[in-house]
Amino acid sequence: MKRSAASLLRLFILLLILLMVALQQFGSRMRTSSWETPLWAVIYPINADGSEAAQQFIADIAESDFDAIEGFLAEEAEVFGLPLSNPIAIKLAPEITSLPPVPPSGGTLAIIWWSLKTRWWSSVEDTFEGPSADIQLFVLYHDPEIQSSLRHSVGIRNGGYALINAFADNNQRGSNQVIIAHELMHTLGATDKYLPTNGQPVYPAGYAKPDQLPLHPQHFAELMAGRIPLSADTAKIPENLDEVLIGRQSAIEIRWLK
């Protein structure tokens, strides 16, 4: 009898968690998909490895460092006829001095629990003093001398937040901006458009110019594919947003097109 009651209690708690997540995602989706007014995306810098290099990099960050992302999104929105001159305003919050919960490796319940913990952490640690952010972008900066490769970044689709791993290196500012824009698009509902096995862009959705003749080499990356296809099985990472476009399928997913 006790075991049955405990099982029912666990089921009840799980259902409550699922309901909370569903309501949060629905509210976020409604807020960020109408495109009636500009969205506020807030950058929260975090020293991911405690290094002096990351700390100095964060100290030197200015809000204008992210103008390229804001301008890129405005230009792409205009291409698709969105009636907003500046669809996403990017703001900079003061540094957060604690680390977010580490994303789990798998498992639905583990992901739900991590998402709830992250939402709680983000509300407690919020350093932004302006209006509530529509999208929270937590950028974890790493010293490239300590860590030469980065953990995969996570943008929660329709969840309103992303954990973004970036290098604390001026030479990597352009590629950092591409990663931030990519994960921001995830929060709006855009999906990845590359093969998980090798990172190769998927044709046609992962090509910036799928109708180009000859098809290869491409000269731009589709943002959600993240690479410029040079041939059917080779691609290169763009250096900055000047080498990136948003494709039609991604525009449909974030409701810039119907």
C-alpha cells in the first residue's frame, strides 16, 4: 500500500513538472513568435573556467560588441519581409558569478529536471536591471589556452534561454557571434540543419543558396547549419556573420514566413 501511494505521489509530481514546463514553453512561444514588437535578448557573461584571461575579456566587453548580431538579424528579417526594422534588441547584463547547472547527457526526466533547475538559477542570478528579457543568453567564456575545444552549446527551443560556450579571445569574436546567433535562433524555434555524424549541412535546408548553379562551392553558411558547404562532403566554419545567411526553412520555423 505504501509503495502504491509513493508511486502515485511520484507520478503526481512528474505531471506537475510536465505541466509547468508545458505552460512555460507555451507562454514563451506565444511571446516570441508574434513579431508584433521587438524582442529583448539579454547577454549574461560568465567566467566559465575562473581564468584571468576570461575575467579580463569579460571586463572589456561592451554592449556594442553584439551590434553585429542585432544588425545581422535585422538585415535577414528585412529579406523575409518582416515589418520590424529591429526585430531583436540585444542588451548586456553585468557578469554572473555563478555557473549554471550542467546539461545532462540524456534522458527525458533528467532534461526536464535540468531545465527546471536552470530556470530557477536564471531567475535567482539575473543581473539585468532593465525590462524582463524575452530571451536570456548565458555566454560562458573560456580561456583557449586552458581549453582548446568547447562543449556543445544549448539553446532551448521555445524555452527563452540558451547556454553558450565561447572563447575569451578577441580573434574569436566573429565565430562567437555566429554561435550566439545560432543558439538565439534555437530559442525562437529554429532547428539544426546539419548531420550530427559529421556536421555536414543538410541539403537543401542547410544551404544558404540551395538553387545556386553549380551548387558547390557555396559562399555562405546557413545559420542553423553552421558551415559553408564546399562540396558534397566537405564544409568550413564561417569566420563571422558576414559569411552567414538565414535560410527559408529556418525563417518559417521562427515564423518570419508562413
